[in-house]
Amino acid sequence: MKYNFLEIEKKWQSKWRSENTYSVSEDPKKKKFYVLDMFPYPSGAGLHVGHPLGYIASDIYARYKRLKGFNVLHPMGYDSFGLPAEQYAIETGQHPNITTNNNIARYREQLDKIGFSFDWNREIRTSDPLYYKWTQWIFKQLFSSYYCNIDDKALPISELITEFERNGNGMVKAPCDENTPVFTAKEWNAWDKEQQQAMLLKYRLAYLSETWVNWCPELGTVLANDEVKDGYSERGGFPVEQKKMKQWSLRITAYANRLLQGLDHLDWSNSIKEMQKNWIGKSEGALIDFKIKGKKDKIQIFTTRPDTIYGVSFMVIAPEHKLINKITDLKHKDEVKKYCKSVSLKSERERQSNIKNITGVFSGAYAIHPFTGKEIPVWIADYVLASYGTGAVMAVPCGDQRDWLFAKKFNLKIPNIFKDADVSQSANENKESIITNSDFLTDLNCSVAIKQAINHIQKMDVGKRKINYRIRDAIFSRQRYWGEPFPVFYKNGTPFLIKENECVELPLVDKYLPTKKGEPPLARARKRDWNIFEGDNMEYNTMPGWAGSSWYFLRFMDPKNNTQLVSKGKAKYWGQVDLYVGGAEHAVGHLLYSRFWTHFLYDLGYIDFEEPFKKLINQGMILGRSNFVYRILNTNKFVTFEKKEEYKTVKIHVDIELVDNDILDVDKFKNWRSEFANAEFILNKNNNYLCGFEVEKMSKSKYNTQAPDDLIERFGSDTLRMYEMFLGPLEQFKPWDTKGINGVHNFLKKFWKLTHAEDNKFIISDEKPSKKEYRSLHQCIKKVTDDLERFSFNTVVSNLMICLNELISLNCNKREIIHDFVILLSPYAPHISEEIWASLGYRDSISFANWPNFIADYLEDNTTTYPISFNGKVRFTLNFDNSKSKKDIENTVMSHPKTIAYLDNKNVKKMIIVPKKIINIVF
RNA sequence: GCCCAGAUGGCGGAAUUGGUAGACGCGCUGGAUUCAAAAUCCAGUUCUGGCAACAGAGUGUGGGUUCGAUUCCCACUCUGGGCACCA
């Protein structure tokens, strides 16, 4: 009798492949279910056990839904554009396509071994021109659209042109660039084509804009904020400067409100929704203009607390504010210049982390309070950010802690406008307060006062109600090679789209580096290297990593369509992703951008759902369990964990392969690395070397990674699948520890043993199961079904174990029971289940069996074991017939000798009998 | 600083609506089998005291609500994640 998992798993994997078991197509007779994983970037290191965790969970769910009769779409592909392949190409000169294909082959091999039920006919790769043709197509649609705030949706730019021709832009309500002038139809019609294009670009959802970037001349590239450390590049340590660069941006801000509202209807975790909410950062308040004494200019501020306007005692503007030069008086000019310079030298990091170090400088200018007419000093300080709101605030030190601290530091007045509040020690940020000393706002509470204040501001024409968002438009250009090229060419500096059905393919280049002039790598391509070349030159930037992943779930529905992104019928049938599983690190990036693109495609009518992912589960990271040895300082002697305090030691990571149960195999250790060949050991009392351990991120450098491949060799993938689920709740971060894996392996072995004789022949009994056996099975059906419905993948394993243990003790290998049990098991352990299913005489895959129905009758019990508790403490249990009345139960309990003993002649105050639950006697 | 999670035996975890805390698995202890080991099987295993029956304590800490709290409320500590001079 041997459970030969290697043979079984190989057999079924090749069968699934050759018989196309998991390929699906639209079937109007069946209800659909779409289960999707966040597709991986195929890195060179291959998969470790942490990667497939989410895939296993989603595969189990997909298999479960299939058994429930759903038509399940469960595809997989690769997010194959990315930096590591490009970096490798720079170093070796090898085309990233080659590296990428190799890595994909390795991934596929590893994935196949785990027994996933993916429909591989639908595989997509974002770096495939057949795929990115449609990424480019979406960009073209964005370029050809603007956002209409009246209809609250994206519309074709042609409608905007018609409006410009008729009425100019005076009536147009659409998000556009800040510097867009108002023009008439006459002016519009008089402009030449290039001028018109320039104006349209200010409205397009994909537009060019000048943005500040971290430019590293030495590397010839733009760096992300976290790649810059104290003004130098993290890689290489070269100086980084701020440079203005013309880049493509997407007007995601137009969708800010819809992206926020849409969150309410999504079945996502609270924390992810919260993160997106904060990212979008909606705040309601008012814009208020403050006149400057003796100047024509006004400073416009944004505030969420217009109710505190009588508490303003100074103003603060950001060091980058455009009015600084105009308003600063002669006396302060030098100081202001010096201050602004010093701020600009600070890195973004530095500026953000210096919360305690309050700095600022007086500009010499005074603003006029719009209601009181009082003069208030205008300060410049770096705690005000140029990029948020208007880059200027009205400082209310009695109501805002940062203003308060600033006022204290520079000795500014702190007038109090709150009734019964003490603002001598800190600001009063309590929004329940009553306003005082504030003219028409006096005696109102804050929320009423805010409304009144805004009304007054609008009446006085000094400002208006304003909803402000923190979210900024997404920069869509990257100065890289290995990304989607833009379907764009330039003529006299004006961008134009290439023809409708064409796709710009990545041209070959001699090197994957920027040019000497600092142009992106694509500028190296000669005219004849491009498959399409129009105008003066093609766009040299490529799209960012998130372009391809923002819409891939749509392409899986119709991956081979050559005339459309996705056919309308297929998109209608498969619809939203019903279950999306992936890591929480994509909380704002990927998940927000795909929502944006889905909203947009919905507006244009290509799909009929607005939100891409109905239900989202974020799997927690699997952490590694590292082992350590302790070397005594300056020696080659290692001391066991128990005695390490007696010496001065250095902690060294040791490969977990050399350790079993924290006990080091000293011989293996000596052979591990030459420096340890002559190592000596101080052992513990059992003559063992005990290692220390720590739980940390799984990583090669910590020698704590575990590839799934070895485990599959040793235990089989059915065991691996079950074990990864058994580890704990899917969402939780949890340590990986192979110690427990033989527990689930044992479970499968026991199941095999139950259904196989000594000579490995399948044995099954055709006897009618007993009531006990039915009961055990149906208990299991109920628990497993309930647990899967609430995505409690770990407890399903426990319940299967409980059921099997019961069946074994009943010595039950009856056909009817095993038949249902193996279906329950099959989502977790599909290979062994297929094998036994075939032995039961079925020729079709178990994947399309029927999930067993739970029959409550089998669990019906006519007695209940009641815990009898005294003042809430359980003392003993009694069995009662369910038909027994409360009075009967009470009499029996009260006359029970144990009850009499526990009561010890005390008076019973109360007796609580909860039917089928508990009995509590209070005394 | 703000927001969101979480804290249960030696370990991973369970307890779905407030109703016997510790299911299931690992590990450990003892036993059977074996020449021996592996494998397998049986029994025990929250802590403290006791041979035992049993008693007491116990779900991060301190309070509260309740006949009854891991579960609800208040305050706090710690851990993880996210955001951050956001007006």
C-alpha cells in the first residue's frame, strides 16, 4: 500500500493538459463566475512558497464554483514589462524579450506542478504586441476624449470641438489645465491647426504637461522619490537635480469623485478602501481671497474651516508660491530669497521628516482680512505645500496645531474664538466647539458656522465653496525601453495619433541606455528600425508598468480578438471579476488605476460595468523562519542557543536546509562553506547544537527561502496546496514553517489507506452507510461549504481531517460516503481526488462532479448535552431530551446531587435555561 | 501625529449570532510494533497544586455592561501595515 503522489500528480496534470479540461467558453445556459489572480511579473528568481499562496486559494475557490455548476473563468498570464529585465539587458546586451521568455517558461513549469485549473489557452503577456496594441488603443481613446462635468462622464473630443466652433469655451464645464484661457468661437475659428491642437491638449484625458522630475544626469534617467537619498541617487550615489520635463499625464483627477463614491459598493477590505479614500483625499471647504495691502494681487487660500475666519492672525504661503517675488518688500527680500533657496535644497524627504524644526520667514507684506479689514502679516514657511490646495493658508493658531506651533515660535498673536476653550497650551481642534468673538458666527457650533461662513463669503464675493482633492494626475511617461511604446508621433512639436488600427512596436536599439543628450533609449532607434514612422519623430517615452495591468482582466475574456479590445458580447457575459486575489501592496497603485480605466471604458460604452473587481481578498505575506548559529567572537567555535549568553557571540544566518527542528546537522554545516570546515561546537546537554530562530521576510540572503519544487518532490503538490491553506487565515501574515507539513501529508496518506488494500488495490464497500457515517459526512459537507462561502480556507482542512478521522475510526470505506467526501476534498487536493474518482468508476474529471447537498436530517439530534454552570462557571454536564420542558429540566437539575453539593444550601436567585445551549444557576 | 488591522498553550491556529476557551495540526512525553531505525498505531499534553477525584488561575493590561465576555463598551500597552507638515 503506497500513496504514490508523484506518479498520480504527473498523470493527472498531463491528462488535464491533453484533454483541455479547464478551457472554458461562454455558455448562456450556465451562470458565470470569474476568479482572477493578480498576474505575476516573471522574475528571474522563480517562485518561492509565498508566491502561490493566493493562487492556491483562488484555484480552490474556482474548483468549488465549478462543482457548484458555475461556468468558471480562471485565467493566468504575465505582467511581462518591467525594470529587472531592462536592467539585465543594459548589463548583458541581451534583448529583454529573451530574458522574459526564459523566465516565463520557468514560471509556467513551476505553476504547472502545483495543479492549477487555469485555462491556459487564454494566457496573455503585456509585452506581446498583440496585447499592447490594445493598451495603445486605450491610450488613443484617452487622448481622443475629455471629461464633461455636466454629463459627469468622458465624451469624444469631437463634441468639444463642435462646442468651441459654436460658442468658444465659456460654457464648457470640463477639467482642464490651470492656465487655460477663456476664448470665443471667433477666436477659435481664427486659430491655425496647431494652435487648436494645443488648446485641445489642455482638455484631453491624456495630455502633455511640464512636470518636475528627479533627474540624474550621470545615469541619464529620471528617478522615483525613494531612489533619491539626500540629493544623490541611491544607485551609484550621483547628484540628482530637479528638471522640468514634458511628459504624458492622465487626467485621473476628473474621476476623483466617482472613484471615491464607487468604493461604497465594493466588497473589499476596509483598510484598502480607507487607503484609496485617503489617496483621493476629498475635503470640502472654501476658497477665500485675501487682498494684499498696497498691491493689486490677491492671495487665494483653501480652508476646510471657514468658520474660524475670525481667528486668523497671520497667513502662510509656500516657499514656491508664485506671488512671493511680487509681495515681498525690499527690506525682507534678501532674507526671503535665502530662505526659499535653503528650502529648495532640502530633499522632499528631509522637508517632510523635520516636523519639530519649525522654520519660516516674514515677507514684509500684509494681507487684509476680508471681513474685519484688519492687516495680517504674510509669512513664508515650508510646512505649507505648494502642491496641495492653493499653496497658501489662513493661519488660525487657536484652531490648528501647526499654526499654533508656528505662532509660538515666531511670537505671533493667538486670538481665541472658541467658547470655554483654553488655547494657551495647544490649539483647540475639537469640531464640537461653539464659536465666539466672531461677529455673525458667534454662538454657532462649527458645522452650522461653516455653512454660514461660506454663504457670507459668496455673498461678499470674496470666495466660493470648493471641494478639494489630494489626488494628482498620473504621470504616464517613462524614460525606459522595456515598456509599451506610445501610438504617437510629433510634427512641429505637436503630438498626433497614428492610424486607428496600427500598433507601434518596440524598435530594436543598439543599447538600452539613454542617449548622450539625455533622451530615452527609443531615441537610439533609426528611422528604419520603427515599424511605423510618421512626422518628425516618434514618441521616445514608453508607458509605465501599470499600463498593461490596468485592463488585463478584460482581455482574458477575449484574448485572441484582433479587431476589438474585447467583444461586447463576451464582456457582457463574463462581466466583473467576481473574486480577485492579490497582495495588499497594490492597494492604491494598480487597484486605483484599473478602476479609473474601467470607469473610462464604461463611459465610452465598450463595457457595461463601472467597477472591475467586485470582491477583493488580499493574501498576507508568507514570512520565512530563519535559523541562526552563534559564533564566539574571533574564533571558529559555535555555541548552542542555550549557552550563548555565556559568551560574546556573533549571530550568523544558517541555511534552513542544514537544520531540522532547530537542531543543526553539524556535519552538513561543516561542508556548507569552506570557512566552517574546521568549526568546533559547544553542544547542549543532549549533545545537540540548537539554533536560534527569527521570523522575517523570505529572502535568498537570509537563507530562509523555500521553493515549492523540493516540497512537491517530497510530499506532492496536493500536500503543498493543503498545507499552505492550513497555515492560517489567508489575509494574515504568517511564518512559513515546514514542520507541520507532514500533518497534512499524513492526512492524505490515511485517506489513501482507507480506500486501498495492502497490495494498493482500490477497495470500496457497497454497503449502505450507517447513521453515524452519514452524520459525520453531512457535518463535513455543511462545515466545508459554509467555510468556503466565507473564504475561510484554513478551517476547511481541519474539517476534512475531523471527518476522515471519524470515518477511519468507524472503519468506513463505503461508496456513498467516499463519493461525496472525495468531491469535498477535490478543490484542495485535485490529483488524489481524480485518482480515487476514477477508481470509483467515473470516466469524466471530478472537476465537473456535483457538489454534495447538505441534508439537515442527518444532523438532527433528539438530545442535547447541557453544560451546567454555577454563576457562569461550568461544573458538569447533563444530557436532556430536546422534547423536555424547561420546568422538567429545572427539576432534574435542581435535584441532582452535584447541584445540591455546589449550592451548599445557598439561595438560588435565578436559573437560566437556554434551549440546546446552556444552563446557568445564579446564587 | 492620523487611519486601518491584530494580540488566545511550547508553535501555527479554532471558537460563524454573547453560551462548555484551546477544535485541527505540529512539537513534546509515555507505550505498542521492530534486532534497530524509519514508518505506523495507542494514550497523554493550557498553567499551578494534587497519586487521583478535584480545586484555583487563564484569551496583551486595567476597568465596565451581562446570569454569562476571546466576542460588546471605555481607557491603555505592544506588534504589523498604510498615509503624512494635506490647511
